[in-house]
Amino acid sequence: MDHKDIDTSRRNFLASSVRLAAFSGLGYFGVKEVIKKQKLGDECLKLDICISCIEFDSGCSLPKAEGTRSREENSKHKHG
Ligand code: SF4
């Protein structure tokens, strides 16, 4: 085994380690979000109003968000 082979295998090892760490991190946050949603159920613990919440545009379906959407729709119909 020469220096080139050692460098290549070290680079491959580091790349694999970085990939593993990245996927582990994604998996951790994914599982954490699922657990959080299961715990919260239909409750929203955010103090924000829905319109200023980042979840609203991504289709949050909690009752508070649905209520905000229907109020927005009613407001649009009333004001043209
Ligand atoms: S959009 Fe959803 S998560 Fe955001 S404040 Fe409204 S109900 Fe809560």
C-alpha cells in the first residue's frame, strides 16, 4: 500500500463519516419532529399568530390555522 492508496482510503473514510453524521442528524431531527407532532396532537403551542408562522404557508392543518384560513377567505369575499 503506497501513500496514494492511504490518502484515498483516508478520504473515503472521512467522506463516509461526514455522510453518516449528516444522515444521522437528519434522522434525529425527523424523529424528533414526528414525536413532537404526536405529543402536540391538535394543539399549537406557538405564540405567533398563524399568518406570521412559517408553518402556515407550508399547509399547517391544525384547527387554529384552518380557522385563520377560513377567516381570510371570508374577508376576501366581503372585500372583493
Ligand atoms: S400555522 Fe399552525 S403551527 Fe403555526 S401558529 Fe398556526 S396553528 Fe400554530
